[in-house]
Amino acid sequence: MQTMKQGAPWPPATMEPLTIAHQATFSVGGTVTTHPGTFTTHSMDPAGQTTHGDHAFIACQIPVDARRLPLAFLHGDGQFGRTWQTTADGREGFQTIFLRRRHSVYLIDQPRRGGAGQSTLAPTQPLVAKDQAWYEQFRIGLWPERFPGVQFSGDPEALDQYFRHMVPNTGPFDVDVAASGVAALFDKIGPGILVSHSQGGGVGWAAVLKQPEIRAVISYEPGSNFIFPRGEAPAPMPSSGGELHAVEVEPELFERFTRIPIIMYYGDYIPEQPSPNRGVDLWRVRLDMARLWAEAVNRRGGDVTVVHLPSIGITGNTHFPFSDLNNVEIADLMSAFLAEKHLDL
Amino acid sequence: MQTMKQGAPWPPATMEPLTIAHQATFSVGGTVTTHPGTFTTHSMDPAGQTTHGDHAFIACQIPVDARRLPLAFLHGDGQFGRTWQTTADGREGFQTIFLRRRHSVYLIDQPRRGGAGQSTLAPTQPLVAKDQAWYEQFRIGLWPERFPGVQFSGDPEALDQYFRHMVPNTGPFDVDVAASGVAALFDKIGPGILVSHSQGGGVGWAAVLKQPEIRAVISYEPGSNFIFPRGEAPAPMPSSGGELHAVEVEPELFERFTRIPIIMYYGDYIPEQPSPNRGVDLWRVRLDMARLWAEAVNRRGGDVTVVHLPSIGITGNTHFPFSDLNNVEIADLMSAFLAEKHLDL
């Protein structure tokens, strides 16, 4: 089925013009591997040839009169920098919203994903149809229904765009390789703030342990790699979406989490009690572990906050609060956090 | 080997600020495939699940007071939209250069590449080390030497960035699927100009036959899929980089090439006589076939020009003239062509 989209007028009615001082793309980090043998000029044989891979790909925009600390945005599983761009229903995403608010914005494609596709290892994930599984796991509803009040457009074209945001891993997912790419960005740009999502949340925790230039973390629904001091990790948490395992490091390393402000946001439709619904139940244990992790960091003098959005009266959010219909309200929360912590000077 | 880049101050000294009216990303075209069976809610099994794939991914920026016809940029083999962004040595690429010249700019990632990575078919290309083969085929020099006067930075960091521009195919390369993605963009945005590179040149010729909204083509070193009227295709052209084959279509369809202005640019170091050097010899036959193709279109009343840059005194260009050290001069040529054909109103 070929989809030809005539659709709405394009481009949409002009928005407020946006003035930027600089925009650029570049790679950071990564490795170089060499195939055994010797390269012979004119040859197509891999012998002696190199592969530059496992870097992160960065797209940055810097506004005029930028605030001091840039924002670096890291996507989750199956996604790339586009996560933060135009929403599936065509509104501005966090990239442009925060650029307008005078933040320098760096979008990261983690190693082996999207624009950072050149991997030094062959991909291992088979191609599997899973749009409907994502739909449920990303909490729009139970396919093909929508949760009551869900903050996602009912336009079928928006859902089509949404499914097309996905990209495959072009090499094995490796939290250390991904975190090294994120850390390398901060080597280049200096102090800044990491904004992460889902699987990227866990990559971000690993990056914080590598990179003191990460001065704060804002994480939307972090979903993996919660790192506890050795001996303090909670037992694996079973859910109908699988078991969630914590990770342990030496307490001296764990201390790094206590040095920066961290906030995590979780959306709606996450049950309090175990549910047979895989797509929501897996978030129940993630929210539970996020709370335990916040307590573990705060016991040692840290500054970690967990915000379950419905508990502050913000309802209908999916796994992607920053691109949901109320994403300006979600951005306002983030701006308020940055102001409260004096991170927006 | 982990590369940590401290390098030059970042961001670089402020450039002239850039004011844009709108920026957005979205997908166009593509297909939906369905795995046999019936989807059961909460299931991870592929049965009955869909895959939205084979679309093109678009990143657009529209300047204030934009010229009427937008520019849509299509990359070549192994590349994605980044081809047109920041150069490997950190200068502005055609994306920003032409945005500053008040052109609306659409960067295309063709289906199964980069940000359009979700394919409905599994990838078929094995992971093979080939940096050095690309280096020679892209005509920087014969590894590890550089051609005398080559318009590519001698900074090792630039070469590192250059190699990291590559991304794999995430599904089989299919000229028709790629051209359908390009055509779908023009369904959305209406009349515009296609700017293509290398393998994308051939995708572009196929797109022209599908899409009358493509009002002109500017192609840098088109390298495949030269389409002749049935019975007029030249014999396969042997080179030390393989044989180049022309493609044939019915003359009525071929006529479409006569309706729009087309210009092709080729760079330096392309031999006039057969050479044992694979990396340059394969371009010899492509330039030869481009000339034959221009004659074939022009015989029927078309307007096709081939510019071999050294013949107009511009030397040192690699396979990527638009990102070479003299890319502003190359952009000026393109602007002059657009003005001459009244395409820049």
C-alpha cells in the first residue's frame, strides 16, 4: 500500500520567526576498527580497511543570546533525535520550543541508531512487525482503542507519522557504547544538561558516571539501568511486561548522582497494582524503581525528584509527554525546574 | 580505540544570525505491511502486527521571505541528509548556505537510510570495512595520499568526521522505492527543485518520471540509472570500477526529461582515458554517460547541461563539490543557474 499524502496546506501558517546564531551537525566519540590484513590501493577487499563507527550523531542549534547551559536531548529505544522534533501531529517539539526559550539545543542520535548508524558490529535484531506492541507499550491505549482522555491526536495521519518515527538498531544496543557517545558530546561542549527519554534514561545514568560536565538530568519515563550502590539494589521487579533488574556500582561511584539535580517525569495510565496489561504494567515497576532510586540518592544527600504527572493534576500523558498534545505545559514544568535550580541563567 | 575530542572551541565564533519562519521534520510516502495472523492485545508476537516503513524522512527549514520554489536535497550511496549539512571540517553546507540565500530547504533521507531507517524488508548488505575504498572512490586521493590541490581539509579530524558521515542501508537499496519517497515529498510541498548527489542522481531521474512537480534538477556527479529512450541506450561502459549500464524506458515517458532544465556537475581527477585506478575510472564512464544522456535529451528539445568543473577553471573538487573547501564557489554556480532559468523568483 503506497500512501500518498496531499493533506493539509504546507508549510502551515507562519509561526513566530526564529533567529538562530549557529546550527551544525557533527559526530562525537566512537571507535575505529581495522579489518585484518593490508589495504591495497584500488581494492574493494576489506583487508586492512577501517570502519569509523559507534559515534553519536549530533544536530545542534544555538539561539541568539543563548542561556549558559545547553540542553542535550537523548531519545529512547527504537527512536533517534527526531523524538524531540516536530510532533506526529505537526506541532513544535521540544527542540524548537526550547530554542525559542533561548536554550542551545543538541539532539543526540545514539551510536548505532539513525544518523549514527555506522556500527562496528553487525546488527542482531531481526526485522519484526511490532507497531501494535509499541502502541500499547507507549500507552496510547489498547490497540486499536485509545485510553480515555489520552493526549494524542485522533487523526489517523498523526498515528501514521508516529509509527514512522521508529528506526532499527544498526548494531547491538550496548549501554556503555551509547553512554560513551553521550559523554563525548559533553567533552566537546562543556557543562550542560541532559534531557533523556525511556531507554535513554538508563543510558543517561551511565553517562553521568562517566562525565562530570553533565550538570543536571531531566528524564522522561526512564525505563532501564537504574544504578544503586552495591548491596542496596532492590530485588528484580516482576511485571506482566517482564522483570526489571537494577544495576549496582561501588558506592564511591554512586556518589556522583548526589552532586547534580535530577528530575524524572512519568505520565498517565500507569497502574498502582499489578495488571495483566503488558504495555502499562511494565511502567508500574519502572515508576516503582525510579522512586526507590530517588530515595537511595537522596539518602546520601542527593536532589532527585520523581513527578508522577497525574498526581499534580496533569492527565492523559503517554510515554512521550514532551510530544503529547499538552507538551507546552510539560515544557513549562521543565522550564520551572530549570529556573528553580538556577540552571537557566 | 575511543576517540575523545576536546578540539577547537565550541561553538565557533558567531556567524551572521539566521532567521527562519518555520522548521519541521516529517515522513512522506512509504508502505504498510502486515504480518500474517491476528494481533492479540498485550502480545509481543508479530502476528497481525504492522510495519510502517519505506517512507522518506524530511527535515525542512523555511526562511523568512522565501523564494517560491523550494530546494529538495537528495544524498547518495552510504549517506543521508547530513550530506548537505555541516562539512567534515566544520563549515556551513548547502543546507544553511541556501537557507541564507532565502531558499526553502528540504533534506531527504531516502527510504531505508538514516532517519528513514524503518524498512519493510530486512537488510541484505553485510557489514564490511571500506573507509579506504570510499576515500578513493570519493576522490580525495589514493589512500593514504591526497591528490595535489584537492579541495579537502588536511586536518585529520575532518577526515574522521568524513568517515562518520556514512550510514548503512537498513533494507535493500531499491531505486523505485527511493524514487517513490522523493516523489511523495513533492506531493506534499508542490512544485520545487531537486538537488541530487551520486546514487541519488539516478534516484532523481526515476523520480522525475513519477513526479511532474519536480521543476528542475541540479545533480552533483550522478552515478547510476541514466534513463534513455528504448533503443537508444548506449552499450554497457566498462571501467576498472565495473561496468556502467544504462536503463531504457518508452520514448513517451522519456519526453518528461525534456520539459525541465537539468544541470549536472562533475569534479576533478576524472581521467579522459581508461585508468587502472578504480576510484577515479568509474567516474570516467559516468561522466561519459552523462554527456550521452544530455545529448539524448537535448536532441528531443530538452535543456540539459553537463559542467565538468575543471573545464571552467574550477579544480580540486572531489565527489562532493558542495562540501569541498570551495563550496561557496560551487553554490554560486548553482545560484547563477537558478537565476538564469528564473527558478529563484
